[in-house]
Amino acid sequence: MHLKIDSDNGIAIYEQIVRQMKYAIAEGTLTVGQLLPSVRDLAKLSAINPNTVQRAYMQLQADEVIEPLRGRGMVVASGAKRICTSDRKQLLSDRMSSVIDEALRGGVSPEHVRDMFDKALHQSTLKSKENVS
Amino acid sequence: MHLKIDSDNGIAIYEQIVRQMKYAIAEGTLTVGQLLPSVRDLAKLSAINPNTVQRAYMQLQADEVIEPLRGRGMVVASGAKRICTSDRKQLLSDRMSSVIDEALRGGVSPEHVRDMFDKALHQSTLKSKENVS
Amino acid sequence: MHLKIDSDNGIAIYEQIVRQMKYAIAEGTLTVGQLLPSVRDLAKLSAINPNTVQRAYMQLQADEVIEPLRGRGMVVASGAKRICTSDRKQLLSDRMSSVIDEALRGGVSPEHVRDMFDKALHQSTLKSKENVS
Amino acid sequence: MHLKIDSDNGIAIYEQIVRQMKYAIAEGTLTVGQLLPSVRDLAKLSAINPNTVQRAYMQLQADEVIEPLRGRGMVVASGAKRICTSDRKQLLSDRMSSVIDEALRGGVSPEHVRDMFDKALHQSTLKSKENVS
DNA sequence: GTGGTCTAGACCACC
DNA sequence: GTGGTCTAGACCACG
């Protein structure tokens, strides 16, 4: 597990952990049954307050994505992959809709919204290719 | 001025007021020089605490979108329309990019992102037409 | 009487009237015994709310600079010139001191303060000559 | 941090806090990255309402002079020193000019203005030395 | 513990 | 009547 935390982007740190964990599971980086790092280890590794990690784990457990294994730690739950994949799509879809709604409510034409999207997608695609290379 | 305030969506009430005011100016519902409703009136109308409205007005004033007319009230500042319009586009564009980035980082293909966008735009367009009719 | 009112400089309008009246008396533009314009006339001329002018006159009366002449209006009081002249010097001197104090407290050296003063005085002298010519 | 608040001088308390903070940063009493006293602590120390302190911090944050460190407190922002120093000079220079302008407009000769300044500077310099000793 | 937000109610200067 | 400021006390999310 390699967490990239940005403490200044307005998204709560625990939420960033949750999302990255779910991504990792959706991608297959974390597989069903795999043992997660302990709260203390992950906190030390990522220089995060253990309370914050604990909170993220609580959230993931509530989402039935991970489950406690008595005396061992937390492991990726059985249905996790399915949940994470659909979760992610749902979440992204919701946020997409909310941005579009706000634009339309603000009087931006659907065509203009599409233009904005095209530009943004183009830019982001380029950027992601850079990072890969 | 007709404000729709949702006190449970995580966005601060004063921030919602600020945004809706800026939208109204960008759209032309509020025009330069126009006298805004008084702090107390707007508060009573929208069932918000006057202090919260005051804070929104403070923010708008700091953004040079409105200005006080001593003893009269607040009026839409001269450069307001330009500021609001560009503000809004910038904001929307940023949020669009952040959603796209997150999707791509999460391993969703650009084509899939485009599909999601198309569906969301379609849905939102229909919904906004309903509200008009 | 020709009043220059700036409603956006933070100084109360009635205070601006008071000061300009006192200046005019100190300068000799207004002489002892002279009849001042009526509240209504001055208000109409300068596009100020009559209440505001009334307040300025009240203040000037309290300072014993003008006095009411029953049925005629307000006239410049006998000791007005002396009062206005010393008032103005005291006031200016106080404000000068407060600016200097703030600068020194803020760690600006006396030499630097003098530099700032010299530049400002130079600039202001030029500007005032322009306006005369 | 030792704040001197005068609640009767017409300047808003929160504004006094803002200015003194900026002075402290310009002077070097507060250095970049330094953790500021918490809203509650500063309020208790200076016998001010926490909301008023909060408002001052809000203003400083808007001026990009301090920034929040989530869950830790507020710290002096990176560009703060530069901003505060230039802010202060600009502010002092403006106020100096306004006093001089008013004097000249009021018919005081430039030489007389210089005299007033010299006396005031002399007096203030002595006073500030006293406070040091 | 921290900052961020909101409510309630008060006083002021100004027009 | 207007905006501007302040106090008091509360709840929230976050670390």
C-alpha cells in the first residue's frame, strides 16, 4: 500500500484513504482475503495520525469492503471487488451529474458544457499519459 | 431574489448564497447597480439567520461583486458581471477536470468517462427542461 | 459653498461637511457673521440627504463654530476663525502623530519614515499645484 | 503573541488583530511556518470573544498570510513576510499622503506641514525609546 | 485538541 | 430604515 495524501485539497484525509483503498481493490492491487497493514503501520508509513487511519478502516468496514480477522488484522472482504467497482462508478457518475446540473442551472448551454468536458478530458488524458511514461 | 438553501448538503449556507448571487449576476437576473435585498429581509425571506446572510454579503463584497451604498443597502458592483461569469466558468472547469482526473487515475478508460458524461448530460438536460415546463 | 463629497472613503459624510466648513472658515472663504446656505439648499446643491446636512450643522453648532439666527438661518460664530484654525492644526498634528507612531511600532526606522514623508509631501505639493493651474 | 486591543478607538477589534499579526510577521516576531495560538487561546488571553478572533483569522487567511493546518491550527503562510511588509508600507504611505493632502487642501504651507511632521516624529521617537528602556 | 459554521440577540454609525 | 461589529453559546468535521 502506497498512499498519496494531500492535506490541503479540501477532501478529508480519512476519505482519501478510503477512496484509494477502494481503487486499489477495484484495480486488483488489493485482492480478496489479503491482509491489510495494521493501523499503526499504515499511519507510520504515511505519516498520518493513527486515529485518522482508524477512522478510514471503520468507514471501509461499514461499507463491507474489509472485515476484521480476530487477532490477525483487517482483510479484504469477499464481495469487496464488486462493491468497489460499482461504488466507484456510482460515485463518479454522481459527481459528474452534480457538476453538469450546476452548470445548466447557471445558464450554461449543454453545448458549452460539452465543450468544457471535451477540453478537460483531452487535457487529463495527456497528463495521465505523461505520468505513465 | 429567490434562494434555495439546502442546509444538509455539506456546503456552507453562506457559500450557497454567494454562489446563487453570482449565478444570478452572471445570468443577468441581477444587473449592475441594482439594489440587493437588505440583510434582514433576505434572512427573513429565506429563514436564515441575518448573521449568515451578512457573512455572504461580506464575502461578495470582498470578491468585489457587490458594494455598500451607505445607508441605502448593497448594490451590484460595476465589474460584477465580468467577474461572476469568469468565476463560474473557471470553477466549473476545475470541478469537471477533478472528476475526470479521478476517473482516469482510477483506471476508467477515457471512452468510458465520455459515456458516463453523455448519460449524465442527457439526464440533466431532460430534468432542466421539465423544471422549465 | 462648494462641497466635495466622497461617499466611499470611509469618512462619514456629515464629518466631511464639518471639516470642509471649518476649512473654509479657517481659510477665510467663510467669514464671521456670514449666513450659511439653508439645510435644504445645501442638501439639494450637493445631492446629500438633508438629514445628513442637518447633522453636520448640529455638530458645527456644538463646536461653537456656527450659531442660529432666529428666522434667518445659521451664521458663522464670532470666535469661529480662531477655533477652526487651532482645531485643524490640532487634528492634523494628531493624525500625523498616529501615523508615525504606527510606523515606528511596526519597526520602520525613523529615517525610513522621513523618506516616506518626503516622497508623499513632494507628490502632494505637485498635485495641489496642478489643481490650482 | 501579545495583543494590545483598544475597543474604543473606532477601529474594529478584528481589524486590530489583523494589523498586529501582520506587523508581527513583517517584523519577524512571527516567522513563516510558525503555529499561531489557537482561536480559543488567543481569545482567552486577550479577553476577546472567540468569534472575533476567528474573524480576524479568516481575514488573514483570505489575505494569504496564514493558512490552516488541518487539526493542528493556523500557521504563517510561505509568502506572508513579503505580503505583510509591502502591505504595511503601502498602508502607511497612503495614510501619510492623506494627512498631507488634507493639510495642503486646508491651506497649510508645505513648510508648516514639514514642521508639524518634524515635531511629531521627534516626539514619537522619544516615546518609543522610553518604552524600550 | 483544532478550525468552521450557525444561531440569537445586541449596539453602533449612517442616511 | 441600512450595513458593520461584537458577544455568547452551540454543533460539526477533523486529527
